[in-house]
Amino acid sequence: MARKEKFTNAPVLFVKQGIQFIHKCKKPSQKEYLQLVRAVGIGFLMMGVVGYLIKLIHIPIRYLIV
């Protein structure tokens, strides 16, 4: 019987925790938003540079092997 109660309480607990989480969330200020956008932009730029460098190294090696 205790096992059945555990399964029926799990969805209820999940919904309650979800509602609590939503109530704790807040809209970021403009300063926080710009900081986040800047961080994401730098991350995209860094990943692009790393991918470009790997491609530059990979092309000559591929032609040496083949």
C-alpha cells in the first residue's frame, strides 16, 4: 500500500516543486541581460575560432594521408 501512495504522490510533489520554482524566477535586469548576451556571444565566437583552427589543421593532414 505504501508503494502505491509513493507513485501517486510523485506527480503532485513534482507539480508543487515546479510551481515554487516558477514563483522564485524573476525577469533579469538590463545589466544582467547584457552580461548574459555578451557571455553567450563570446562563447559562440570562441567555438567558431576553435572550429576554424581545427579545420585549418585538418585539411593539410587529410591531403598528406591520402
